[in-house]
Amino acid sequence: MKHFLSLILTVLFAISTFAQQRNVNQDESKVPVFVLPEVLQCTNGEKVTSAGQWEKFRRPELINLFAKQIYGEPFALTPSAIDIKYETLSENQNALDGKAICKQIKVTLSRRDLFREIYLLIYLPKTSQENFPVFLGYNFNGNHTVHSDPEILISPSLAKVSSRDQTLLRGSQASRWSIERIVNEGFAVITACYHDVFPDQKDLKEESILPLFDDYEAKKSGAHAEQAIGAWAKGLTLIMDYIESEKVFDAKRVALMGHSRQGKATLWAGAQDSRFAIVISNNSGCGGAALSKRRFGETVDLITTSFPHWFCPAFNSYANNEDALPVDQHELIALIAPRPVYIASAEEDLWADPKGEFLSGVYAGPVYHLYGLKGLETEEMPALNSPIMNHIGYHIRNGVHDVTDYDWKCYIEFANKHFK
């Protein structure tokens, strides 16, 4: 725990120093005047006035724009081209002091001589009940960091991105996963290390799941080719396939939660795959929930320079040129309608632009209104630790860029509200 807190402080200091060096704006009075694209206006100028119009015309148009300009056009996949196998590696009937069942599943994806493995860590409430609702999300440093249980396997993918002794990190990110709280509320928890899907370094694309897809070789170097965020979104959809295959889960009640860069991937996955019943973005910032045109905190220039492997190359053209973007992130939030979506910010996380995250929720509201549902219904940010929970939810809490027990308390309340 001390190591993890020290790491957070080091990262925050590095971000602060970098921000000063790059003259990053974190002053609300210096946000430039900007104009957002109209979420209910098609590119041909036609106004959208019904849910039917939205679904038939505007929604597909926006999906295409986000794919071509930001996240990359998904590589094609012939049905059954990838062989998928699920293998139970372990099952502990007395996890969490007898309150839960802990399972570890290996998902093997193979195509000809290529194969990739995704390791799932699953906690189930120990009851006779089946059809559990699910919280699904990636972890950053391996399943073994989510809980101190020595039986949790260390993913082989970590060796591609780190030479550290992984046993020293066991349980180091447990504070980000309120597993006992979630299980006690009757939810299953499923997590996997995101490096299993795309090892998070710019030179490791060939080690990701993307080479398994049909037209990868032909399109991988194109301006609109998907990269890490596209791959991570694909991985979540593949895990959703597993959830649908197991009757112990209620596949119609799956809440997808992502933090930081995985908040970006979660929103993109949720926009594309309507099987995710609730989508939750935690501190997702630029390229996630925050409006790009505000140029507050991390910008398109900063994120594409630091992480060139996350977005499609076409996104680079909007560095210091955000006004030219044909979309903004309120429209990504709107693509999740009519399903519930929750956006969370942290007071000290100026790098992720809390106000920009909030405003994306505000300006997605008109699409939810087409379905007779409530958005945030206010343009005034709520007080700290005072969540709004309509079909669009939002809170800003005390603290820094992280996932906390308070966040999970809100997500559970939001899920209970909509699932029940």
C-alpha cells in the first residue's frame, strides 16, 4: 500500500512538472471560446427529432466519425475465424473468508499459428443464487494486484512491459477494487489485465490481439487503423461473449467500469456494443469523457505525443487544432443512450478536466430526452460528493486521479437503481 501511494505521488509530481514545462492550461478563466458540434444535427444539416431518426441516421454517422478520426476503424473479422477456448484454471470455494467463490479462467484466442491469452479473475457471491449482475473492468498491473490472495496467477503478458518482480506487487492495487463491498451487494466481479489485450507500449502492437483479425496486415499502417484503445474495446466485447456463455451471470445486467485510459476504452466499447447495460467512466479525461475543444489539462497534442499508440494516426491532425474536430466527447456519451451512463471526476484531477467531463454529460442530455429519459438536467456542477443519478449520472469527489471506495459505493447505488 505504501508503495502504491508513493507511486501515485510520484506520478502526480511528474504530471505537475510536465504541465508547467508544456504550459498546460489549468485555469478556467483561460479556456478558449469554442463551439461544440450539435449532437442532434446530421452532417447534412438535418435535425434529429426522434429516437428513430437518431438510431437510423445520426448514431451510425457519429460511430463512423469517432472511428475514422479518433479510435480507428475496427478491423474486420470473419465469423468463426478466431477459435476461442475457455479453460478454468482454478476455483476457490472459500474466497474472501468464505463469502465468495473465486475463479480464474484462461481465454485463448487462436488463428492459424497466432494465439493470445486473456486471464480472467472472477469473484462470485457465495449463495445458491444464479444470474448475478456483473461489474466488469480492466486492471492495470495484473490480476494479482487486485487482491493479496497468493493463489491469484500472474499474467504472462506482464513480462512484455516490465522486468519487475511481480510478486512484490501482489495486492498493491486492492484499494481500487472494493471487491468485498461489491460481492456483499450481490454482484459478481470480473477483471483482466489490459496488457493481455494490448501491451501498453508503442512498439508492441504486434503482440496485441489485433493481428488475429482479417484485414490487419492490409490496414494496420493506415491513418484510420485502430490501435490500443480499439483493441482494449474489442477485448471487453470478447469478455462479454464469455459472460453470455455462462448461466451463472446475468448477461443483461453487466456494468462496464473503466478508469483513466481504460475509461476511454470503456466508453468506446460501450458506444459500440449495446450488450453493456451500464457504462461507467472514472477520471477518463482527454479522449474519454472530457470535451477536447476546451483545451484544459491534457490536450490532443499532449496525449498523442505521449501515447501515440492509443488512437488512430488521423487523431494526430487535431493536435493544437481541436476546433477542426467534427465530433466531441459529449457525442460519445450520447452514443450510449438509452442505456445508463455514469461519469466520475476527482477534485484534484485537473489533468483530466473535471468540468469538461461534467459538461459532456450535460450536452449528451438531448439524446436521452428523445427516449423520454433524464440526463443530468443541470448545467451547474454538483457539490463535492453529491452525485446525480438519472439515466446520466455524475459525481465529483475529493481527492486525486484514482478509483476509491466512495466511487464504488456510487457505482453500486447507480447499478442497483437501474438494474432493479
